[in-house]
Amino acid sequence: MVFSTTIFLFAFLPAVIVCYYMQRLLFQKRPGNAVLLFFSYIFYLYGAAGFLLILLVSTFADYLLGLLIERNPRHRRMWLSLSVFLNLGLLVYFKYANFFVEEINAVVGHFGFSPIEWQHVILPIGISFFTFQKLSYIIDVYRRKSRALENVFDFALYVAMFPQLIAGPIVRFSFIRDQLRGRSESSDMFYRGIMRFCWGLAKKVMIASSCGAIADVIFVLDPRLLDTKFAWLGAIAYTLQIYFDFSAYSDMAIGLGMLFGFKLPENFKRPYSALSITEFWRRWHISLSSWFRDYLYIPLGGNREGMVKTCINMAVVFILCGLWHGANWTFLLWGLYHGLFLILERLIGLRDIPGEKYRFVRRATTLLIVIVGWVFFRSEDISQAIQYLGVMFTASDLPLSYELSLALNYRNILFMMTALTVFFMPGDFSGISYLTGKKGPTMLLAGALMILLLLPYCAALIVGGSSSPFIYYRF
């Protein structure tokens, strides 16, 4: 189920809110975990009915393994290994089996052998996110940083809570443990949750979808109809689309969590304001980058064993980060691309330049590197990426194609121009924090207008078919 659909906005979400607060009213001492868990499985069932059993079985397996690690310390390493094997085994099978078979068939076909007969495997939505959440739980219990949960339903809610089940943020167990066992809701938190959700909905439906409409047309254009200005327009449009699309989902997830008393971690901090690629990854998809840092980079040795080992560790992390995003050589190349720039910054000391020195040049350079990287991420294959980048950096001038002229309508242009302001705003500015953090009648009026005007407008766009699924749903 997608947040930006009429069935979610006008049926599912109102039903969850009513049932949750009825339960809280009747049983005030109990958090409404049972209600949220029930609706979370309904949420997943709606979009991935065939995979609900996998989610249930793997959740129960990790619940048992967490208890075994804590209660049977002699064999805790074995239980940890079993959990890692089960979780990564499922992830590798569903996410990469098709890719591996296709690559093997391409090789054996080249030598004249018969291809492997294979039935295409469908990817369960959200598997990359809930797999990493379960692994963080098991590893933290193994490291004795957290106690294992006794209540299976609390653990199941941690894994499957619908606001962040499909596309994050990836929530550490230590971050949310106390909230699972007891939390308090308030009218102020509910109001800020509604505001945050509406803010994310507007970013998705109005801005991300408009930028995506332009980027989608340009990236599928016949290369003979693509010139330098259109190629740059497509790359910038996709750069804006993926940020507003993914940050919108995180805003909506955080807002939904607040409706039920949860405080979920922030996932973005104005990444296009970064002065280096190192800083970009401290601001972009924070829950994923910090997960790789704490559960892979540091255990590999981090930066404690010399520069050569540090660079190797960074390369390993970003190759796997690229592959985490999908089974395609383009994602591997995108991860390696970012890893190489991170290594370069460490080697020549760019990451240590004082904050204000050469600020404009550093910010522009970082943004250029990121935009070029998104071309690899968006392209269907490496050949398209290289061809596209060749057009971007080779001067050419062609007339506007008919398909692109349709996409460049007034609404899409207006919202993309609005989105472009993100390239120039201060790195510490947050529109939603400003709206919800300030008190007084002016801010209350702004919030009311946002809910009363933006929400109906977004709903109208959704009904009119102007919205699309979130990009990160397929990861």
C-alpha cells in the first residue's frame, strides 16, 4: 500500500487512528501495539500478500534466536551466525537470484551452451529494510547492547510497523525499545505528526512527481533526440526527484509514527548542502549510512589499521551499499563511484578543510559529483549511463522533442523551479521544523492553511493520477 493513494488516506489511516485511540481509551495502561501490529500486517498484505508468510516466519525465527543468544551464551555465536545466514540468505535469494542467473546465462550462451531454466523471482517489498532492522536487533543482543524482547508481539511490531516497513528509515532496536514498551501520546505530538505527514505528502505528490515526470521522459528518449541541455535537465530533474521522493517518504513515516506516540529517527539533513561527499553521506539516508558504519565498517577495522586498510574498508562498504540498492551493475558502479570519492577526500585531506573556506566551490563541486552519480543510479544499464554522460559533457543542440514538450507543462516547471531552491538554501534550514517549532497564532494559521489547502490539493492530484509509487519501494 502506498501512502499517496486514496485508499490509504481515506480508508486505512482513519481506521488505524480510530481503532488505536479506542483501544487506548479502553485500556489506558496498555500501549496500542496489538492494534498497530494488526494493521501493519493488513498494510503489508494489501501490497505483498504472497510474502506475508515469509515476513511472519522470519520475524518469529529472529525472535527465538534473540532469546537463545541471551539465554544460551555458550552457543551465542552459533545463533548469531544462523540469524545472519537466514536473513542474508533470504535477501540474496529474492533480490539477486534473477541477476545472477541472467549473468550466468549470458556467459554460457556466449559459449554456445544451453541457458539455465529459471522462473523469475518476485522481490518482496521492503525486504532490504526489515532485513537490516532484524540484523541490527540480533547483533545488538549478541553484543549485549540490548536485552532481547520477551514479548513476541512487541518484536513483531518493531519489525513490521507500517509507517517505516516498506522504505525506512531503518530503526535501531536500541532507539525504539523503550517506546515499544511504553510511550505517551499528546495532542501536540499528534498535531505535529499531521503537519509532518502533510509536508511529506506535498513534497511527494507536488514536487517529486513533477520532477519525475520530466526525468522519466528524458531518460527514455532516443539518444539521437538527446542533447546537452536536455541531458542536464534530466539529470537535475532526477536529482531533485529522488531527494524529494525519498525524504517525503521519511517525513510521512516520521509523521505517522508521531500520531501513535513514536519518535522515529531523522533520515535526511539537507544533503545537497554538503561541502564534501563525506558530509553528503552524513546527511543522506542517514539510517542506512550509519547502519553500514556501525555494523560493517567499524567491525572491519574502520580507520584504526592504517590508511590502506581504511581505504579497503570504505570500498567494501560502498560496493555493498550500491548492491543493497538493487541487483544491477549500475548500482554497483554508483556505490563504487561514491566510495572512490570518499577515499580520495580522505587521502588528500579535503574532508578536513575548515567549514567556511572555499564554501561555494566545495558545495558546487560536491553537488556536481552527486548529480553525475545519480545518472548511474537512474540508468537501465552501464551502456546507457555512459552514453547519457557523454551527451552531458559533449556540446550539442537539438530541438525540443514532442514527448518532452508535453512533460514541460506549467505545473511541472513551476514545481521543479520550487524544488531547485533546495540547492541554494542554508544547510541547517528545515521548513517543517520552522513550521512546527515556532509557537504563536501565525504559525498555527500557517499549519492550518497547510492542512486545509495542501491536503485537498494533493488528494485531487492523487485522484487525477498525478502521483507515482515511491522510488525506494523497489529496494
